[in-house]
Amino acid sequence: MTRRRISLPAIGRVYLGLVLAFLYLPILVMAAMSFNSSKLYRLPIDWSTQWYVALAGNDKLIAAGTNSLIIAVVTTIIATALGTAVSLVFFRYRFRGKAVMQLLLFPPITIPWLIIGTAMLIFFFWVGIGRGLHAMILGHVALALPYVIVVVTARLHSFDPTLEEAARSLGAKAWQVSWRVTFPWIAPGLFAAALFAFAVSFDQFVISYFLAVPGVSTLPVEIYTSIRKGFTPEINAISTIIITFSMALLLGVARFYRFGGER
Amino acid sequence: MAQVAVQEVSRHFGPVKALDNVTVDFADGGFYALLGPSGSGKTTLLRMIAGFDYPDSGHIRIAGEPVEAVSVEKREIGMMFQNYALFPNMTVFDNVAFGLSVRGVAKPEIARRVGEALELVHLTGFDKRKPHQLSGGQRQRVALARAIVTRPRVLLLDEPLSALDKSLRVEMQVELKRIQRDVAITTIFVTHDQEEALTLSDRIGILNEGRLVQEGPPLDIYERPRTAFAARFLGEANLFDITPGGAGGVSLGDGTMIRINGDTGAARQVAVRPEKMLLEPLSAPAPEGDSNVIQATVQQHIFAGSSLTYLLDWRDQQLKVFVQNRTGAVIGAGETVRLSWSPRDTVVLAG
């Protein structure tokens, strides 16, 4: 369906430009400063890659970054798998208490992370899980699950179950139906859900901060700690790397999958 | 290709009887229409033959063997869904090839057979299109090609033409009939459209409230409906309450004696099709022979170019008569006219 396009008046262009500036200006300034050799952000910019070189030698930041990546990847895999299974159950079956269960999945999204973090810390100590990487992963999976379920369920809602029937009538076995008909349809949803899970985990500060043990922290925690000790432009450098990486990923994904509706 | 037999099949959904002791045979190579209003159980029956649903009691056999223990994917059926259910992520070629590729047929063989199937439905050259790039009629052809390419034993069509607009529907009726004759697959199709059932099929089964009301070739059912429901659902009918008056004659409510062919038995109603009645001004010479005659008052006429429909009042009952536009003249409202018809066209209804 193509909507009729009316050309945008000048005021509209200005407005959109301001929105984009509001979103991107701080990031652009930060990225520029990561290439400024002046520690005090003196202008004009004295271009240099010295902070990137310094970053390469900063073992603490790199270790924290590696931890963040590991946690985010593991969280993404577990949360996407579990969440998709939940969505499929909601989609295919009718059972008692379904509506209540679906409703109860949403509040965790709105509860402040500080409160969830505190609750997790207390609970994990109480049951003996304690702190550390495993505890962080557990916490992140719990945080990411509702997002995955919401995204995959939304995608499944647009799936026509007669497609599965059609596949079966044509002789496809159950796994062939899932793999060749259902999966390709929900794949963009799975991808979006995985991105959400990854972002929730990779961004996570409060819960990671509470559940980290000395010597094992994540990037946001490490950045926070080093800012408290005194800011170094290495932070700009690593942030710029992360932003570039995530922008490239998102733009790539957006190219392959049209978000917000097939056809 | 195979014969399908449905024997004493019943199916309940809670307190609702979707199918009530239905027995019907679908002949090998035949084109069979299951006709009924929504909720009559016709789709339930089709889905049971496909294997998406199972009878509570009774049996379904395909080519003589019971299929209760055979799941959908092993029944070797082809089904066309009301919304076509084309796989949106696949091209036309891949859609049609699906049934062959899940069976592990070799690539060159798949290409050859998909080519043949697309040729049969006149869609050669559309291989690389995606379903959303096709018109409604083209989608339907793809769905049909996909359903027959595996050479199924039975072809099941669920409201095959309901999603198309009128002119396309007529065109597809012709196509569907040609293709069915070409491939000679036992075909069962579900419809609520009486015209579709009459045009396409060589046998019709009329379902109402889970029961098979009547079954037979279209002409037989049309000319000799057994019940008031069958008379009114397939075509239109004027119904008259009767008082039995022995062989050869009955009296209508006003005492008019009319003649019928055969015996009325315990029947309480007769039906006369609107096109079998001759409508004439009272001034016209009385019909000869043994015609049944009544007088009615014209209420209104509906002019449709080549034909006219008259709505008439007879003893506070509305009658309908179809008239070919031969004279170019119309009889106005309020005029009393004579209706006559042959005893042969007076159908005695069972209930």
C-alpha cells in the first residue's frame, strides 16, 4: 500500500533537522573529541588517534568490554530461545491462566532497574547464587525476556496459520513446516528480538553494578568507575567504536528486513 | 485419483452438531460440490477429508482404505484454501515446487513438473514473482497449480472463487472446469454459492445444519428438490401449502385444485420454480391442456434488460415469476394476471 506523498514544507524540514540534531549532536561531539589529542577538549581539534592507541593498552577497559560482549551474546541466545518458545506457546495453545500470564510479563519492563537490581541482589544471595558473571547473565536474561516475547508475539500475530495447514496438505513433515514456512515468516521478528535482548544486556548498568564482583565488571560499570576517578578521552574512543559498530549493525539489519511491516 | 467415501460421520463441537450422521460417496474423477449456508458443516467435512479434523464417529475412506490413522501430510491430497495460503516468502516457482521438494523429488524433475503445472494454469513466465506481485486471479492459479502438481489422489477446494470479483469468477469457473477435466482428479469443493455449484460440479450435495439434505446431479436437484430448504437454497422457488387430495390432484389453501404428477403421500407443500410459470394478462386465451392456473396481482417488477422478475401477491403470499423480455412491454403494479404451469413442474416436497 503506498500512501500519497505531499512534499514537506520548509518548516517541517527544519523541525526534522532539529530532532536529528537533538539525537545526534552529543554523539557527534563525543566522536570528534575522541580524535582530539587535547585532554581538555581545546579547539580547534588537534587530530590524532592517540586515545585509540591508549585504549588498546588499557587492559581493564578491554577486559570489561570482553565481559560485556560475552554476557550480551549469551543473554541474547538464551533470552531469544526461551522467549520465542513462550510466544509460540501463547500463539498455538489455549489454556487456563493464559491472559494473566501474558499480563504479568509486562510489569518488569516498567519496574525501575534499581529496584529489580536490589531485589535480584538480595534474592541471589538468599538462594546462594551469589554474584559474578553467571549471576549477571541470569539477571540480564530475566530483563530481556519480556522484550523478546513482546516482539516475537507481535510478529506471530501477523502469521497466517493456514500457511502451516497448506504446507502439511502438500506433504511437509512437522519440522519442514516449522523450518520452511513458520521460521522464515517470524525470522525478522526473531532478529529484532535478539537485537533488543543484546541491547538490554549490553546497556545494562544497574544490575551489572550490583551483581559484579571485584575484578569482573562490564563496560558500563567500568566506564562509570573510571569517570568517577577522573575522565579520560579513552572513554570517548571506546564509545565511538561501540556506536559505529551498533549503527552499522542496525543499518545493515534495516536494509535486509523492512521493520514495521512486510509488503 | 481415488474414490472418497464418507460413512455415517458425525462431529460435535460442544453442544453443536457440526455434522450429523453424514454418508456420501465421491466418485473417482468426479467434480463434487458441497453446498450449504455457513454453519452447515460443509467446511468441517472438507477438513476431515483433508485430515485437519477427525470424526467423533463414522469413517472416511480414500481409495477404499480408512484414513483415521493417516495424518494430513501422508494423505496425498491437494487442497486450495479460501485465502489461497501462498507462502509469502517464496516465489511462484518455489510455492508450486514446495510439495515436490518436501518429498525429495530431484531438481530437474521438479523444474519440469512445475513448468507443466504453471503451463496448465496459464502462468508460464511468472516463476520468479512473489505472491504479493500477483493479482487475485493469478494467486488463485498459483494455489491451484501448487495443489495439483503433486498429483494428489483428491483435490479439495475451500470456497475457491469467493475472493474474486464477479467477472473474474466467471472466467475462473471455466478455467477450473477445464483444468479439472484435464487432470481428472477427484475434486470436492465447498461453496455457499448455488450458481458456482450448478456450473462447476457434476454432483451436488446440499448440507444444512450438519445433515446431508439432498445429493445428486445438478439438474436432478434443481428440477426435483426434495425439501423446501433444498428448493430455496438451490435456485428460487414458490412454495404452496397443500391439502392432500389423492393421486393426481391436491387443493391449495383457497380450494383451487391443482394437478401434480405422481402421488403426494403425506406431503404438505409443493414448489414451482419462478421460470416455469407462464404469466399472462387475463385477456389472453386460457391455456390448453392440463395446466394449473391461479390468479395473482402484480406488486412490482424488476427490469434487468433481457429478463424481468415479477413479484406478485397471491392470497397474502408473495410469488416470484421470471419472464424473458420478448415483447418489450411491462405489466404494471395492481393488475391481476393469470399464472399457469404444467403439472410436471409441480414438485412435491417431503418436508
